[in-house]
Amino acid sequence: MSALPPSRFSVLSSPSPDLLSPTNSSTRFSLPSGPAIATATAGTPKPLSRPNIYDRPLNKIRTTEVSASAFAFLFSEIVQYMQKRVSGINDLERRLNTLGYRIGTRVLELMAWRAESASKAPKRDIRFLPVLMSIHTNVWKAVFGKPADAIEKSVQNEDEYMIIDNDPVVTRSISVPRDMSQLSCSSFTAGIVEAVLDGLGFPARVTAHNTPVDDFPLRNTILIKLEKSVLEREELFK
Amino acid sequence: MAIFGLWVINKAGGLVYQRNFADGLVQLTSNEYLVLAGTLHGIHAITSRLSPTGTSSGAQVIEAETFKMTILLSPTGTKFVLLTSLAETSASTVLQKVYEAYADAVMKNPFHTPEMPIRSEGFDTRIAALIGTGHT
């Protein structure tokens, strides 16, 4: 940390040269007024009174939650980071989808494991509709802490289903500028859904679309386009 | 009791957000607003150094004959200024909520560049819900 901290970390309204000197790196945490904050202890973490999240039993952390603000800041940085490295909106959505996919595979794994330890006779759904229902309620609850708001089936296309979220947690604090209005950061959620479906043996292409209505300006539709093989298999079950 | 306008001034003294809510003050051009915000930034810096007993947060309320301006300085140096009538008592609570909306709808928005003018629909909506639509 020998370099001058980037200007966005400087917190003074009227920076004095002495406070911005590179040797005094604690300026990043100081406030223009008010009590001094002890920054000296920041380097040495205190011994934890309870084991960290990695050491606790998986089933016990079922109801623990992470800070929505912390996630929002992290996600914001992710989007900014990716935006510098992509060629267009489609590319950005694809990358967000990929990122969500990596999370989705883990979500599915964890949910399968929890279902197995929770019930005596855990079963695996092999029909599409129960799977869709479980994504709508269980996956959404595990990831966002609330079920999604609706499921719809496309009228025009046999192979299309939609999951609708009126107030998606992921994009709650995001205002997309007008020139990128097609961009939907819920592609991240679409990636999660795609991974869960893939993992359960329902290969599909999942995309996210903004579908604002007056009451819910952030309303988002996750569009699931199933592969032909899935539909053919569903036919055989009938 | 009326709220006339809201300014957000970045830590360098630039006006990054300005919105009027009620008539009562003279309409200015955007350039004049920029100059005023810069001036206020300077005055604030002076007032924060005047305290005889160590550090000071600087001016918090400036009162005139027909209006007052309430200033909230965030720990990061961003200033929120609310122009209200003299009788308005809720100014500092409103400012706290504006700060909250700013943290939620501006700082967490990946399409906002820090220290640049705020163009975020989410922030506009939050402010409108908080103070009223008015006119921009």
C-alpha cells in the first residue's frame, strides 16, 4: 500500500496535503470530524467467538443471511468490471449468465444435499412442471429469501416458460441508462436457473428480460426455452 | 412550510444533482446553480475551520429572510443541501433520508461514476417519493 490511494477513497471535503501523503495510509478511514476511529487493530483480526461460515454445519446455516447492501456493492463492482471488458450488451449478459451458472450448480448441489438429509425418502423430480415449481419457490427462497411472484407458460411457443419476479433483489439498486435499455442484469439470475435446470437434466436456454409495469418498475421475466429433447421426453411420460 | 429544492454537491465542490420542488425562489440557469454550489462549498470549507475548539463539521443551517438552507455533510465529503421555508422543521430528517436514497440508488448503481452528475432513474423515483415530484 505504498501508492497514493485512489481518489475515490479520499474522504475529506478539503484534503490537506499532510493527510493525503502516501505514508499515512490510514486517511482512507478517517472522517472529517467526529471521534477518531481506531484503525490500528484493523490488521489483526480478533479471534472469532464462533466458527466461521465454512466450518459450521451446512444444515445450520440454512436460515443465515448475507447483507443485501454488501451484495449490492459487490454486484455493482462486478458489473463495472465486466463492462470494461465486453464488446456489447449481449456479451455482458452472457458473462453475467456464466457467472450465475457457476453459482447455480452449487445451489443445486446444496439443495439436493439438504433435501436428502431433511427427508427420509428424498426424491428427484423427473417431470418439468414440479421442477419449475421448485425453482420458483425453493431455489428463489434459498437464493433471494422469498419465492418468485409468478410462473407463466408462453401462449405462442410450446417450449417457453417464464418465471416472474416483481422486485428482483439483484437489480434493486441498479438503474440502467437509456442507451443500454435492453440490458437486464438479471441475466445473472437466469444463469442460476439455467444451471439448476441443466443439473436436473432439463437442458434449456435461459434469458432475462425487463418487463416493467406501473406498480413494479423493476419487474423482470426469466424466459426458459427448453430443448427439444426435454419436450420429447415429457411426451413419453404422458 | 415548503421544500424548495435539493442540491447534491460532490467533494470537489461540483453540483452533481439539482432539483426544484416548489415555486418561491428565483429560477436560475444551470450555470448559476453551479457557481452557487461552488461558492457554498467554499463557505462551508471556511466555516469548518473557524471553530476555536478543534475540528468542526462546518455550517449546518444558513438562514435568510425568506428561506433557509440545511446542509448535511456525509463522512465522504458529499454535501446534501435542502432549501426550505423558514418554518420547515423536517429538513434534517428529510436530508437523512435523501442520504439513504443516495447510498442505495446511486452508490450501488454500477452505471454511476463517482463524483459525476447523478443520472439515475432509481434516485429520481426515491426522491420523488420522499419530497414530491415538483418540476426539474
